[in-house]
Amino acid sequence: MRDGGRVSAAIEVLTEIETRHFPVKMALKRWGEAARYAGSKDRAFVSGLVLDALRRKRSLGWMMGDATARGVVLGVLAFTWRWPAERIAEAASEEHGFGALTEAEQARLKDPVSLDGAPAPVAGDYPDWLEPHLARALGAEQAAEMAALSERAPVDLRINSLKTDPERGAKALAPINAAPAGILPNAFRIPAPAAADRTPSVEAVPAFSKGWFEVQDLGSQIAAAVAGEVKGKQVLDFCAGGGGKTLALAAAMGNSGQIFAHDSDARRLGDTIRRGQRAGVRNLQIRSPIEAQPLKGLEGKIDVVFVDAPCTGAGTWRRHPDAKWRLSPDQLAKRQIEQDSVMEDASTFVKPGGRMVYVTCSLLTEENEDRVAAFLDRHPEFTARPIALDGVTHVTPEGYLRLTPHRAGTDGFFAAVLERSTYAP
């Protein structure tokens, strides 16, 4: 495909997302199924252009004076990908292009509207209704954090200590330009690609199939490390999902003790089984919800209950930019109810002297500090314990972990450690 056809495809996908409210993955899949002629580079180009447009939809629309899919895509090409105006015009006029540029578009490409006078939600690329929530959570750093959330994210990797060590892992990852990410010794990072470039294929590295490393954001790795010393312990990952943090916890345990993986959706646990086998985990038990009372017998007996709670995902908008445009006040309220319920259920498994680790990938105070405060008000037998990790400075005055893209260079994460003093069935 030539540039014009690729750009036309991106406009088509974005229009479908806007008019039919499809998630971006579904819209890209539908396009790919209809465009059998598109090669891997074409698909990467279209996907990258669509995602970059969603990351900065409002600010680019403002600069172009046109908030349609076409206007935003032209903004990406000119102001994010830095295409010269001549290249954009040439692509527009190709046989399968997106139509010749109008005089207004040519003018905006040369002289875009300044963002200096734009409202904060426009300049920061988020819905208007989120303004008070983000202002409360981010304070004076709101503009910088929202700018960071509109950038492409790197690919982070965790060296699996059950199979290898950082030195050998580094040699295996050298061909894809992964370097130490800092903070954690097993964390490595591939920088975010520029413009239409693709991130090197992680799965193509032979060591990947051997279980030497997993794809996992640095923030997620740090959140798992908040669990503290887990070797020889009884650990329950209450919302295990696909198993990313389950595997990180299992590696930290060194195949000692026992780790139980549970999730309310049995389908998600299928990946946990497969990934655990590849990673060499031998102390994992899957507790599927399709079983009758899958966690029966664990009440009050677990050293560490890890709760990766359902949330809005507001800290992952770099990777899932369509999520911020689909989020609504009702959904935020629903997530808070779910978070309270999950904490109540999970807390029953914490033994006296044990701890519950509450984690979200959200930036919003309503899903984080507020939920912890509400839980502690209901449960005086629990006490918040300050988080202390070597090399981690992103701890709030209350002792909670708060990671953000601007300050920490990770996805947005929150974590709190709550210790139980007594247990009453």
C-alpha cells in the first residue's frame, strides 16, 4: 500500500470507532479482515496512525480547526509525525488517497491554531467531565501528566528469575534493543517507536518461548513488588486476570510456598495456566470460579492477598487511548462499587499479621485513596502500612505508591498495603 491508501484506511477506522462506538482493537481487526492485501508494515502503519490520533484527538482537532477523523489524522501527520506539507498533499492526491487538501487544510497545516488559549481538557486530550477528577488527583502537575499520557508507551519486559538472570537475559534481549529500565533489576525496556515505525517483535526472540521473560509494564512490576517478602508464603492473587502479576509474584517466591490464582472470569485464567507453564512456575494453583466455592478453606489463612482491582484503567491511556473517550461518569461510579466489593471479599482471606495489597492502574483518587479510606473506616482491624521499596521514591505522604507517566515513566498505578491485626470469621 502507498501512503494515501494507508492514511485513507486510518480515517476509515477512526470514523467507524466514532460512529459505531467500536473498541479500537475491534475496528482495526474488522479493517484487517476486509483488507487482505495489506501487509504487516501496512497494518502497523494504520494501527500506529489510529492510536496516535486517539491519543491527541482533541488537541489536534483544535489545531486543525477540524475535529473529524480526517482533520485529526492530518494533524498527526503534520504535528506528531512531522511529515512535510508536500508529502501530505501528495498522499492525499494518490489514486487511493483521501482526497485533495482543501485551502483551509493547507492553511492549518502551515499555521495551526495555538493551544495556548485552549481549555485544559482540549490541550490535555480528555473529556470535559474528567477535569475535576484529574485536577484533584494530579494537582499542579496535571498538564504535564496529561501530556505524558498522550505519548506512545515503551515496551517493558520482566526477566523471569525462575529461568535466568538479568545478565543472561540482557544478552538474549540485545537484538531488540532492550536495556535496563531502572528501579528493579529484572526490568528491561524497549523505547517507544517513532512515527510509523514498529516495535521489534518480542515473541521472535528465541528466549521468549523458553519463558525467560514476560511483557509487563515497569509500573505493574513495581506494584507486584509492593507485596514485599513472599518466599515461602501463602499468596492469593484475587483478581489474577491474564496472570501478569501472578507470574511476577511466583518468580519472587522462587517456587516456594503456594500461590493461588483466582478471577471472577474463568476465561481469563486460561492464559495464566499457559503462561505459568512456560515460565516454569511449580507452586501455582488455579482456583476457577466455575468450581463450587473455589476459595473454600483459605479464609483467614493467607499471608498476602493481592487485589489488582477492576478499574477505569485511567493510568493506561498511553496504550489504550480509546478507553478515555469511552469512559463515562456512570462507569466511574460502577467501578468504585466493584472496588469496594472486591476489597470486602478479598479481605476475608487475610490471616492475622497478613496483608492485603490493593492495586489499580488508575490515576483517579476516587478509585484509590478514597477506596482505601472507606475500607479502613469499615475495618478497624486493618492498618495501612507505609510502602518502602529500594529505588522507589513515588510514595505519597500517606505511604501509598503512586506512579505516573510523567514522574515515574511508567503507566499510572496506585498501591496500598493494609495489614490485619485480628481475624473474626
